[in-house]
Amino acid sequence: MEWSDETIARLRELWAEGHSTAEIGRRMGISKNAVVGKAHRLNLTARPSPIRRDGEAAAPRPVTPRRVVGPTLPPLPVAPASDPRLAPAPAPVVEPVRPALVRPVAAPRSRSQTCCWPLGEPGTSSFHFCGAEAVPGKPYCAEHAALAYVKVRDKREEAA
């Protein structure tokens, strides 16, 4: 923004009238931050905070009760042993949890030996992987490797 003598005079006039920086910006067609920056550079009188005025006392804060340390309830009376209603309930019997039987599973063939091409819809019972013998160094069989690895054509050949 170019600050001409007329715009500076207009800023000083609106500032002296007590308009907010946002209102001055709207009237002059500039941003509020531009008004604040120029007012600061011109050393115009500072505005009182819109949050707390100097002459006003701050509103008293509500008093929060202090947290009590220690027990807050009176102790329970000790029940005589003769009254069965006041005797503590017996602890429930908990059955020990037995570990499930673990059956050894044949080790699957490693990924490097079988084709990992997905067949079917994932999440359905018909979903599976190809499983054919994989090409050495690739995760797919020869048929699926031909689909997965396509040679990049040289663009210079197309231009010729």
C-alpha cells in the first residue's frame, strides 16, 4: 500500500475520532493490520485494550474450593461377628484359564518361491494368491511377472 499525505491525514483523523482499527480499515479499503502498522510507525496514541479498560476493575473470579487431603468419609463401624448380615461376602471363585492347544502348522513356502499375485476379491472366502512357482528374484510367476513388469518405451523412438 502506498501511503500518500491524504491517506495519512485520513488515518490520523479516523484515529482521533476513536474508531477501531477494523473500522478504519473498512473505511479506507485496507486491512486492519495495515492500519495498526502505520499507526505504530506514526507513533499515534495507543488505544486502550478492548479486553480490560484501565479505569475498570477486573471482575472477581469465582472461588474454587480447596481439595481436601485424606479421607472424606467417616470410617465404617466394625461389625460384630455374631451378626451374619454384616459379615463380609465370600470372595468369588475364579477358575484358572487353561491355554489353548497349539497345533504345529507346516511352514508355508517363502514368498520368494511362490507367486504372490492376488486372485479374487480381498475379504471374501474365494480370495487367494496364485501360488505358482515364482521367477527367481521376483515375487510373481512368469505369467504374472509379464503383466507386472512392463518395459518402458523410449520416448525418442515415438518422436522419430
